[in-house]
Amino acid sequence: MIATLSKIARVGVITEPARPSSDAELEKVGTEIRGVIDRRFRGSLAIRQVDAGSCNGCELEIHALNNAFYDIERFGIHFVASPRHADILLVTGPVSRHMQHALLTTYQSTPDPKWVIAVGTCAADGGEFGVSYASCGAVSNVVPVDAVIPGCPPKPLHLLEGIMSLISRSV
Ligand code: SF4
């Protein structure tokens, strides 16, 4: 114990300082989005995420929106388990042939009015996978798409900006 304490005293803190728990750009976009959601969606926007064939790179960035740094629930955005509760489908792709029917069913199960956002280069145009025996390519080849958030993968802040852009013009 004494050896451990003396080593701590000798070495000191060697880890990198923690990032601040928020940054100005995130707060700016978040405050804007909170205002739109309060005015137009009665304070709550529900998103169902659909992985239609992604490599999971896009999912990592989408999941980050719920971590302690981004914490987007404070802006009124909630991820939901059922498309029946969703306002927006956030779809990553390319759409694999195996997921084509599931994506279409999910779209049909989402109540109107609804919007679809294609997230990432693969969802936008099929990316390097294109259209093949295994891939339908872009999300828009399977269901109507209202907005595209490009990137491979898009950063969480870009995801928020894309959602903001859609809901600002769509209602
Ligand atoms: S856009 Fe990039 S990160 Fe997203 S699914 Fe395609 S390859 Fe993966």
C-alpha cells in the first residue's frame, strides 16, 4: 500500500485531461433543434434506426448521440424500438437483399407523417457496394428518402445538423 501511494505521488497524473462535457457548436445546434421540436413536435421527436446492411461504422456514430457527451435526449430526441412509435426512420446501408423486405415492412409500419433519412455514403448511393446480387444499393431504391446525411461515417454533430435541417423544412 505504501509502495503504491508513493508511486502515485512520484508519477503524478499522466492521463490526458478529459474533454469538456459539452462544446459550443453542439450546444448551438442542440438548442436550435430543441426549439423546433418544442414548437412542431410537442417536445418529443422519435427515431427508429434501421441497419439495412451497414458495416456498423455508421451505427457507432449514431450510438454516440446517446452517450454522456452528446446526450441528445436532453434536446427532445428519443430512439424508439418500434417503427409504430417513430416520426423518423434513420437508415444505414447499403440495403442488402436480405434486408429489403424488412426495410419495406418497417417503412409501411411507420405512421404518417413520416420521414426517412439515409445516413452515410452507402445509404446515399450504395457506396462501394453499389447494386449487385447481394445489394439493392441506395436506400432510395427501396423506400422514399427525404434527406441524406453524407459521410463515411458521418460525425454525430453532422447527424444532428441533418436531422435539424429536415425537421426545419418538413413541417
Ligand atoms: S458509409 Fe462507411 S461507415 Fe457507413 S456503412 Fe458505409 S462503409 Fe460503413
